[in-house]
Amino acid sequence: MERIKITCTACRNQCEIEVEYEEGEVIEVTGNGCMRGMARAQQTVNELDS
């Protein structure tokens, strides 16, 4: 399992979120202020995986 910290750019809040993932699948997202953060986390993991 891996963990990364990113600044979410999905909305103007720009939350600092922590993403825990394994084999390209997001396990947990913390710190997001809205559901867009969850989508941004998955997008980031997909980019890292490719």
C-alpha cells in the first residue's frame, strides 16, 4: 500500500489531501473538503500508474 499527499485542484478550495492506494485503486482519501477531491485522487493515482 502506498500513500501520497497532493494539493487538490478540482475546485477553488485547493485542499491538501492524503491518498492511500494499492495497485491503482484508491483505498482512502482524507482531507478533501468535497467529493471532487475523491475524483481528483483517483485521477492522480491513474496518472501515477500509467
